[in-house]
Amino acid sequence: IPNKIEQTFWLGKLGQTIEAREQDLNEEMAKLKTEDEVLGLEPEEAVNLPVKTRQDLLEERLATLIIKNQASASQVTVEDQEYLSPWCRQMVRLFAGVPNSEEAFKKMSGEVLDRANYLALKAEALQDFSEKEQQLDFVQCLKEIRNNEVKRRLELLSQDLRTAETEQNTAKTSFLIEEFQNLTKKPD
């Protein structure tokens, strides 16, 4: 029972019923492993797992949806591809440039092939979703990747702007303000 108050209540009831001390029951409960501990990763394994960023997760989802529906790859523009990591960019190009998924997998090697195989397994789980839901998810992932890139660029511009203001460089400040405004006006 995840709620401590509820757990204490039920341990008290159990203690009364079986005529055991609540303290003894608490000690025994501490020895038990929760379902997550039993079924989850060992502590050493959990520590060694790489932490995935939001961008990594979005790219994995995008690539999974492309594997599931290869036609989606053609919706990723050249500009969009610049926002992607090298493995994802290569995967998008491969799926957009061949007539079927099998051909794309044949052209892959190394890290891209490993990721593609992993994501192909994830793509099989998408059977429960309609094509329309998958397309909406794809569009949303692509939009979020674009938004992340705009945020990243705005942060860099803002840092440069602070530096230019500190240096009292008015020409550079004006240019950076204009760039900043252009980025914030950019449509989704």
C-alpha cells in the first residue's frame, strides 16, 4: 500500500486480528520487496541506464512512427532534418528515399540499424492506434522538435544579447534583437 497512513491503519487492524505487535509487522513489511523492486531493474542496472532527454524521446517516437508508416518520412523537411540527431536524420532520409521499409533496413548499419531494430519492436505496439491517431502523433512530435529548436536558438540569442549589452555594442544588440523578434514571430 503506497499510502503510509492507510498502511498504518491496515497494519493496526491486522495486528489486532492476529494478535501481533504493530512494530513487528512494520519490521516484516520493511523486509518485503515491492512489486516494482521484484520486477524492476537491479540497482546497479538502473544506475547505468543513460538518461534520455526530451529531444531523444521525441526523436525515438518520430522514428518509430516513420517505421510504422513509411510515408510519414516525406513530411520531414530538410530544415526539420537539421534539428535531428545524426542517427534520426539518417533514418528519415533512408525511409524517404526507398520504396519500402525492407529496403531501408538493408541500407542501415551500426548504431542506426540497432536503433531501428529496437524502434521496430516499439512500432509493433502501435497496432492499437488508428492511422489517424498515428498521423496526429507524428505531426505533434515534429512540432515539438521544431519548438525545442526555436527555444534553443532563443536561449543562445538571449545569451549573446546579454553579452552585447554588457559590451555596449549597439549595432550587435540591434541585430540580435531583430533576430530574436524574427524567431518569436516564426509560425509553427
